Amino acid sequence: MINVTLIPAFSDNYIYLLEAENGEVAVVDPGEAPPIIEVLESKNIKPDMVLITHHHWDHIDGLGELLKWNTCPVAGPASETARIKLLDILLDEQSEFSFGGERVQILETPGHTKGHICFYFPESALLFCADTLFSMGCGRLFEGTPEQMWHSLQKISALPDDTQIYCGHEYTLANAQFCLEIEPDNEALQKRIEEVQSLRTAGKPTIPVSLASEKQTNLFLRAETPEKFTKLRGLKDRA
Ligand code: ZN
Ligand code: FE
């Protein structure tokens, strides 16, 4: 099993620290280095690998400083070598990749960016999906089409219900409010928004969340057709 630590960064980003049972350590999406180095120093550990989901600055800008502090291989989307300069291990859906003695499955999830990938750990039931899926939301379509994003979300939806979702931002409360406006009678959503409100009031993260919960509450994930998804994304963009 893999132990996950959330490292808040900027105003609402989450960087993740992964510690495997065999002692291996990885960092997911180092948007800024100082908060990561602080946590690593407090635990007296160093990263063996960095995992990158997509090229946006808030997910990669700390990479150079982190590697200067402790160099290690960087794994990320094979299609983004032009925009992510420090990649050593190039990944796509065909890649045989492992971390901490566990197989890691790569999902190509275009939509937010063209080359966005997610890291799925089937044995530990963890998904690092950055800006593809948020709790009760999904990423904005900066580079892809709504159709592409819908397909990407369908890939995530096909994973086991007990998968723990670790996304790239704490957008949960605003997303929940949007979903509740559209589906005011959704009981699972009403319950989840209560839980989210009390977590946020206590200053706690709303992440991780189970895929089972998202399947009941995330309207973007629940959209049955690309057309329904497109309409919903348009409403959210104008909200
Ligand atoms: Zn992004
Ligand atoms: Fe982001």
C-alpha cells in the first residue's frame, strides 16, 4: 500500500507525496518546491521520483528547485516533451511503469490540456487525476474538445468504485454549489455538500474522495452523452 500526504500549495493546489511500503518516495505535480522540501525534511526522506500530469505552471514550476535539492527521475506525458523540459521517463497508455513495487497504469485524459495523463495505482486503489476530474467538477477545456473530455471522464468512471480520487485543486465547495443548483433534489449531493462545508469550516481538505461518491454527485462524470457534457461545461464556464 502507498501512504499519501497532501501538500497544499499556492491558493488551492494540492501536491501529493507518495510513500510506498518498500520505502520509495514520489512527488506528484510539484507546482512549488518550498512546501514540498519542508515536508520531506520533516520526514527525513528524499524523493526517488517525480510524477507530472500536465504542463501547466502550477503543476511543474517547482520542478527545477526540487531537483536541485535532490535529483531524481521525472516521469510524465510522452506527448509533452516540448512543454515539460525535464522529463526522463516518457509515459503513455502503453507504458509498463511501476512505483514502490506497484504497477502504475497511465490514463491518457485529453481535454484540460492535450497531453494530460492520470496515474492509477490499481493495487492501492488510488488515482491522481490533477485537472481532469475535480470533486464534483472537471477541468476547464483549455486545449481539448468537450467530446475529448467526456471520453476522458468515462475512462475514470470505468475504474472501481473504491478508487480514491486525488485531484489537483481544492475547488470542491464551489463545484458542489454549482451541481446543487442543477440537481437540487439529489440527496447524495445534499449530504456531500454538508460534509464539504464542515470540512472547509474546519480548514480541512475535501480530498481524497471515493469514485463511488463522485458517481453520485459529480454531474460532469454523470453526463451520459458528450452533448449533455458540453451543455453542462458551458453553463459552468458562464457561472
Ligand atoms: Zn491545469
Ligand atoms: Fe492546475
